[in-house]
Amino acid sequence: MGLGWQRIAWLAAKRLLIAIIIVFFVAPIILIFLTSIKSRVDALAFPPVWIFSPTFMNFEEIFELYDFGLYFRNTLVAATASTIVAMALGVPAAYSLARYKFRGHSNLAFWILSIRITPPIAAMIPVFILFRNLRLLDSIPGLVLIYCTFNLPFVVWMMRGFFEDLPIDLEESAMVDGCSRFGAFARVALILAAPGLASTAILTFLFTWNEFIFALILTGTNARTMPVAVQLFMRETGILWGHMTAAAVIMMLPTVVLTFFIQRYLVRGLTFGAIK
């Protein structure tokens, strides 16, 4: 009888802890959404107003007064293009590092990773001068180029681990049946590594979507992205909380929708190779 009550108490405590963790992470998102549909008076009220008449005026105004549609398009184009380019170049490079063993290949892989872990601000001045000379400042191609520079090492490092966990026997069997090395890569390795491809692409897209420092320094008005545009709502007279939270909701929507539709591949990709 005592063991039964102990088990019930343990389950209750575990579920309570899970509930607290969920509330801890979900409550800020709910608060952001509620503030985005409040009027300016209700958003600034203290204590917070929980019963109010919802309005979508904040969403309308950020598009009409601040040209947020342009910033959304810039962010979407830069994030999508840099993710595609980084995946197109990084996946074959990762496969090569995983399958071809040559002298110093481990050092090469670490050197590639070191580019990713380098603080972006350390390279900001030379990058700014280079982009100014190439006339890439305040341009979408410039953003795509700098994002690919830092996303490519991440893609290579992530996908290298996925390819190393794949049994090489399957690719050798495909080559025995007549496939070339590239055919075995395209028809066997890529198919088996689909969860890893999905998770790597999602994380790369999210990193680019939320990137701030490069977009702040290297863009002006034409290529400004949403993370940079949010600071427009911070003024000398105060912070426009309604507009800022409306922009935050719009920034979260694409990532939430993308993750929702391919969450199965994301979970499988992040746990791929964890159990031998």
C-alpha cells in the first residue's frame, strides 16, 4: 500500500514539474500574442489587463506605417536562399568528409567548425570593408553571401555526423549493382539521411531568420530584415509594445508552421545515431 502511494506521489510530482516547465516556456509566447492584440492603453496598463476588446490595429499599422511587408520579404528571401545554397554546398562536402579518409581530414573538419564558432563581431570590420568595396552593402545578395559563410560550416558539421552513422555497406551494394559514387550518394545516402537533412535545414533557416548583428551592420533600408526592423519601435518617448509584439508574432509564425509540418523529421534527425 505504501509503495502504491509513493508511486502516485512520484507521478503527480513529475507531472507537476512538466506542467511548470511548459508554463515557463509557453507563458511568454501567450503574453506576446495577447499584447499584440491590445490597444496601446491596455498594453501599457499596470497591473496588466486580462479582459479587453481585441484589436488587430497593431498588425495593420506595422505594415502601413513601417513597410513591414518589405522587411518580411527580405528576411524570407535571405533565409530561404542562404539555406538552399548552404545545403547544396554543405551536404556533398559533409559526405566527402564522412566517406573519404585522407591525411588531416579531422583537422579540416575542425577548421570548418571553427569558422562557425568564431564570434561574428570579430569579423565585422573586415567584412564591412570588403562588402563596401564590392558594393554589396544593403543588398539581399550580400546578406545571402554572409549568411552562407557562417551557415555552411554548421551544415557540414551536422551532416557529417549523420553520414558517418549510415552503414557504408548499403552504398557499396549500390555501387556493385552499377551505381557510381555520386549515384550511391544521391539514391542511397541522401534518402537514408532525410531526417538529418530536414533537421539541419530547419536549424539553418532558424539561425538565419533570427540573425541580427550582420543584418544590423550590413543593411540600411533596402535590405533591412525583421529582427533589425523591430528596433524601430523603440523610441525616445517609449517603446511601442503593441507594434513590437505584433512584429514578434509575425516573426514566430513561419518557424512555428514549418516546424509543425515537419516535426516528425526534426525529432528523428536530432536523435539520429543516438542509439546504435
